[in-house]
Amino acid sequence: MLTITDLTKTYPTGTAALKGVSFSISEPQVVAIIGPSGSGKSTLIRCINRLIEPTSGSVVLEDLNITKLGRRKLRKARRRMGMIFQEYNLVERLTVMENALSGRLGYVSFWQAFRRKFPPEDVSKAFQLLDRVGLEGYHDTRADALSGGERQRVGIARALMQNPALLLVDEPTASLDPKTSRQVMRLLVELSKEFGTLTLVNIHDVGLAQMFADRIIGLRLGEVVFDGTADQVTEQVLTDIYGEEDWSATIRKVPEGDDDDEDEATAKAAS
Amino acid sequence: MTTTIEASNSQNNVPAPRQWHTIKLIENPYYRYGLIVLAIAYFIFAVTTLEIDWSRIYTGLPRAGDIFTRMVPPDFSRWSLLTRGILESVQIALAASFFGMILAIPLGLCGARNLVPKPVYLVARSIIVLTRSFHEIIIAIFFVKIFGFGPLAGVLTLIVASTNFIAKMLAEDIENMPAGQLEAIRATGASFPKLLIYCISPQALPRYLGVSIYRLDANIRHSTVVGIVGAGGIGQVLAATFTRYDYDFSLAILMCIVGLVFIGEFFSNWVRGRLR
């Protein structure tokens, strides 16, 4: 489904952010990418949709070689790749609905976008998704009036409006408190399963990664140093990825979800 | 004696008191004080060489008094000429602001480094810098030479000035936009025109309108000035009254200009207050 082969990125400053990253994912699932700051996580997911142009290597999504596409074809390919950001990156002066509908910008014409006249099926899908992420009744609220957790929910709705095959998620919880982080991650994972998307999540919180990801890829200095399931993450693995530290408290000990008490209703109320 | 104390201190490992002072703008004291001395020396040199003729100031004072006494009472009898001049100035200001607002959009977009390739950016910025480097009066003289006396030269002058002012503000506003929003909209597969209308325009519009209204206010003031070199409007009427020694009519015009600028300023503040 997604195959990355020998991907490298060297910035004009000479910094080698990625040094030959290769991995392959064959089915829709949640894959967490962990690694210290500067290990190339953000560069990696931006090289996949070419917001950052990779230096060499290839990215193949559903038999389409993204790295070989021209500008027009790349825009078309980007429609199938939703992206979610640490800083939410909503257009602040637009309403929640306009932000959600911006996920359809790759599909509608210029005049439709200019007059904000989206096809009725897009609008009803946006309403459904906003309800689903717990923002019922918020559609006419301006984005700059929302809290962090609410903004990230709009971000998720915007990405899913694209009808994506692949979700690229860059530190979705790094600006959120621990409880909201868990709620947002749970929502993200549930929706990925519902929509059948492959979801790549950059994440700093190893505990969250273990809790929610089917597979974990560890990056260090632009190279893959670990690739396995959550259970395979040991203190030795974390030392390989991050360096020497006391990891005994970081490894998740309880294998199944310890927070099933919170349902979506409380999630909405809390955010 | 001191050396033995220092020696014994270092033996007993008592740390010497550590010095701290704020970072000076110029660290080297010779440069620092040298610059101050140079500045004072130049000031003295300038004052002594400018040949300020105190006797001319002395003889000028009664003449000033004479002009002021001949100014009062202001003469509003030629009100039709006055209103025609004022209206022409307002029209010059409105037309210049309108075309300036439109022309500033492409120039401002091309002058935003985060939107366009470097060559386009450099060309747009050069146009902005070049037109900004000339004062309105100089541009007005130029246009009067080309198109002759009258409001056309005034309108063209203020279009140039408004365009580069609004364009510069717009470009800087866009450059200050958070990069993440642009990145997010690009990531949806949106083309550049859609990025413009869906992300840049909603974020930049309120400030663009605010700057444009401010520029309208400024254009009303400038339109009275460019007339003095013959580019139409009330300024041209004013210049004529001075050459004909009609000082009482001059005062009437000056009072009307003050009133006009007051109204312009009030309107501009009111609109910009509502935009927030």
C-alpha cells in the first residue's frame, strides 16, 4: 500500500535529515514513528506528500510513484493524503465548516471554492464528520475561538474530508494536555479504522505510541533503527532510538487500554 | 602587600568577586566615545558653515506679521471656486485610492517571499523600493511635465504612491502569516489560486482594508499638496492665491483643508475601528 525506498533528504545547509529510510506497509493500520527531536520524523512525513522535496529515493502509494509526479499530478495525489499538524494549522479567520470543507479544495473548482458553494454531498459529509469528532453545532464558530483540543478535532475532520487513503499526522498531541491527547489519539485511531486509512503518526510520547499503534518505527539521526510491534519496544530499543536513559517507567506495562471509562460524550464535554 | 593577599586567597580557594556589566551597543570605549565626539564636532561644523543669516530672520518677522494681518478675515466670497477645488481634491483622492487598492494586490502578492519564486519577489520589491524613494511632489512634477497641469497628473501621482504603500503593507502582512496554514492548505492538494482565495485572502483582508482606508485618508491630505506643483485640486487654487497676494482667500482655503483632513481622519478611524 505504501512503500518507501531509500528515501534521503539533505537540506541546502548540508544537514542530512534522512539517510536512506526504507519501509513498507501493506495494509491500512496505525503506524507510529518515534524518535528524538531532529531524527527526521517531520521531514519524513513531509517528504511523503512532498511538502518537502526529497533528495533521492521513492515513495509509492497504491502503485503511484509520488516522487516522480509533476506539479498537477502531485496536487491530484495529495488529495488522497490527509495531513494533521501539531499546531492544528486551521485558517483562523474561517469558520469550523469552512475549515472542514477546505479538505475538498483539491476536488472542487476555483469558483466553487471562491463562492464557498461546495457540492451538497460534501456539506452533509462535513456535518457528519463534525458531529462524529464531537463538534456538533460548532459549524459557524470561527476557528480562532476554539480550544486546542477542538481545533485538532477540526483538523482531523478536514483531513478526513479529503477521503484519504493515507493520513500523515505530525505530533498531533504535542500541544495538548494528557487527557485531551488520549482522547484525540483514540478518535484518530477509531476513525482510521472506520475509514480504512493507513495512518502514519509522528509522536514524542512513547506511551501513547504503544497504546494506540499497530506498528512502531523508530528513527534516529535519519535512519530506521527499530521496526516492530508495541510489545517489542524494550528498554534496549528505547536506548537504541533515544540514547542512554532510565526507561523503566516509560515502557507501558498494562497491555490493554486502561482508560475505557471515558466515552465520546465526556470527551466532547472535556475539550 | 596586595600580591601576597591575592596569593594567599588563591591558595585558600576563595573565589575572586566576579564582575558583570550590561552589554554595550559598541563595546570598544575608543569607538564609543570617539563617535560621540565626532557627532558633536560635526554639529558645531554644520551650525558654523550654514551661514544662518539672523538679520534676514529679523527683517522677515514683520513681513510675516503683515501677511497674517492681511489673511484675516478669511474671504469666503469665491466659494464656488473653493468648493470646486475641494471636490476635485476629494475626487483625486478617491480615484487614486481605488486604483491603488487594485494595483497593490498583484504587486503585494509578488512581493511576498513565502508565495513567489525569488526573481519575481526581487522584481516586485525593486518596484516598491524605487517608487517609494521619490516623494509625491517629485512624481507630481514629473507627471505635470508629461500630461500638463490638472487633476490627471494628481491622480496618477497618488496612484503610484498608494499602490506601493498598500502593496508593501500587504506583502509584509502575508510574509508574517504563520507558515503552517499555507502548508495545511497546500497539503489538501489545493492549487495556488485556491490557496489565495481560501487561506491568504481571509487572513489578510481585514488589514488590507484597514491600510487602504488609512491610505484614502492620507491621499486626501496629499491631494491638497500635489496641487501646489500644478497637479489639480484645491492645492492648485491655493498656490494661485499666494502668487496673487490674495492672502484672505488663502486663509479660507487653508481652513477648508483643515476641515477636510479632519473629516478624512474621523472617517478613516471610524471605519478601521469597525473592521476589528
